[in-house]
Amino acid sequence: MCLSVIVGEVAGAADVPPKPLAPGEVDATNSRVYIRVEKTGFGHVHGVVGMLRSGRVTLDADQGAGQLVFDTTSFLVDVAYARKYLAVEGEVPGETQREVTANMLSAEVLDVKQFPTATFDIASTRKTPQPSRQGLPVYEFIGEFTLHGVKRPLRFQAEVQNRGEFLRIRGQFPLRQSEYGIKPLRKALGAVGVADELAVHGDIIVANAVK
């Protein structure tokens, strides 16, 4: 998984933070999580976007490196900017967006009434020797991810861009719904559905400790 932090470049996000942020604090207003959902059978590829409730990130930390709290109740399916971000072609009518979003948030899938958040507890963040293709530093994030009431270990590498007052930490990680007790949606006796494995992308803005 990689996470990303963007200021003024996240489609659908506010242009500036609503309040001053402490160093390492996540700007939840501008941060986003994107999920690409592949199809099975005669299904369709979907693009999901969601907000964060809160978070903090400390780089070069061997323990207690932070936490990201995702607001699963905010997730929306197939809005135009999410599909564009995830390179999903085509547009989806608003009525269909609302129907698919309702299915995703229901008790049969995410069950957001019982599990309104997903949390990544970050144990450590260490810089790796190899930079990204863009020449930016890459950090390895290690911790535990909790979704749908299930906690599992998570390790990924993240590209970090220093933008002065803020950091941009960008990337993705694969997630199998079945490993978190979620049954991938199926319809028409299984002829239409979504894949078990998802691609989760982060777009997280963090206040920089060095101005």
C-alpha cells in the first residue's frame, strides 16, 4: 500500500485546510481514500472515494508512528472524479451511483452502521534506500489495519513528497474483502458481481514538521 498527501490537487477536496494543523496531523478535509473495485462476470468496474475522520503520521519512527481513521460512512461509488483518479473509463448516472453506494454501505457489505470507521494503526515508518520513479523518498509503513471489525497486519511502501507546509504521501495496497469478513457482492446467481481483491489508494495531506 502507498498513501498520498496532496494540497490543492485532490479532486473534490477543499483548497486550503479549515484550521491550523499541528506537525504530523492529517488534514482530513483534503485527504481522500480511493478504491478500485474490479468486476466479475457481467459486472462493472467501480471507483470509490471516501474521507478521513482524523489522523497523524510521524516519519522515521520506530514505534507509535501514527494512526489513520477512515470514515466508511462517507464512501461514495462512481462519482466522476473518483473514476477519473482511478482511471476507470465512462460515466455513471446519479441514480445508479446512489443505488450502488447504498448496496456497498449496507449490512450485507461494509455494514457502516456497525462499523463506521476503518483504522490503520501505524507502528513504524522507515525510509528505504530506493527512491520512487519520480526521485522522491520512499518510506515503509508497518502496522495493523482494522476493517469490518477484523484486524490484520499491513505493510506497504509510500512515496513522500515535501511540499513545504505539507507532505504528500502517495500509493496503494491490495485488500481482500473476504479476509475482513466481507462477502463480495454478487447478483443474478453470481453472473454479476465484484472481485474479492480491491486496490486501495490513499491521498493523505499531513502538516510538515519542517516549514
